[in-house]
Amino acid sequence: TGSLLECYFKGLDDGKRYTVRMFGQHVNQSGVGSVNFAKFGVNGDKKDTGPTTATCTWYAVAPSGGRIDFTLEYIDPENSNEYASLGVFQLLEEIN
């Protein structure tokens, strides 16, 4: 699929909703030229980090069969200076 990481949480309650938050970015050192932005996905819905957005958040995520999938990808797989990282992952059960 082109993903660097494909994982999932299982054992979740299909009747509940969850907030998923991922962080993956750092400030480049001047002159180094590396880019550390990432494309995250939750149940197939993908979002990019970038110069002004280090955190991606999904609200009211519904598990299917007790499972929520998540992925980590390069934004531009053709860029040899790019690397992607996942620094923080948060899964929160939403309370109504």
C-alpha cells in the first residue's frame, strides 16, 4: 500500500466513538535539507503534517469489528530527503 507503518487497535467498543491524535514533525536544521513531515491515516482518512501543522486529529472515529486502523506514510515518496516519523499517538474514548 506504500505505507511505512500499518497498525491497528483491537478490542474497542463499536458502540463508542474515539478521538485519534498523531504528532510527527520537527524543525529542520538550517542547511541540512531534510524534511520530516508525515501523512497519517485513520480508517483510510489521510491527513498531512507540514510547516504549520504538526498534529493531525480525527474525532468521532468509529471502530469496525472492534478495530481502528492507522497508517504512517511519506508525503512525497520520491523525495530522497524526506523521512516520516510518528512521535506521539493518542487514542481517547469520547464521553457524551
